[in-house]
Amino acid sequence: MSTRSYVPPRANRLDDATAAALAETFKALGDPTRVRILDALAHAEVPVCDLAERLGVTQSAVSHQLRLLRNMRLVRSRRDGRHIYYAVDDDHIAKLFKQGLEHVQERAANRRLRIARRA
């Protein structure tokens, strides 16, 4: 048995406020509709009406989800006339989304490979 501790020293640990903020960010990503919205916004700035059409939900439902994402500072908005355009707030959010997607796709590919090998 090792006598070394693999727990980081207290100075390197997350403080309570940071841990709570990070958990809230991941909680915001825990809804399929919000994930689909972020997927659309990861590629381009999109108005609410187009998001609603792409997702097959009402503009009201999309606006509600966007309000939550905006409050979490995951997306930003810009008004142009009667339309409000949304985009991913910054590169960190785009990277987080992309890494999560790659992780899920890699797990699915590995699962398919294991099933194919058994057959």
C-alpha cells in the first residue's frame, strides 16, 4: 500500500463557491433542449425564430431556455431590429461543449465496437 496521498494539497482544491458555480454550469447543460440549442449556437449566431424551427419547439420554449443559458453566461444575445440573435458566450463554452460531444461520441463508438466483436 502506498504512503503517498493523491489528494491535491488544500491550496489546490476548489473552494465551495467555485465548486457550486461549476456544478451550476454542468446542471445547465443537463437538459436535452439546452444541449440542442448550444449545438446550433456553436456553429453560428442564430435568431430565436430559427432556433425554434430547427428544434421543433415554440419560440416561447426556446426563449425560456435561452434566458436560463444567458443567466448562466453560456450564451449572449444581440438585438437587430425585431430579431434577437444568440451565440455561444465565449470560446470556453464552445470548447466545453465540443469536448463533451467528443466524449459521448467516443463512448458510443467504443460500445458499437465491443458489440461488433461479440457478434
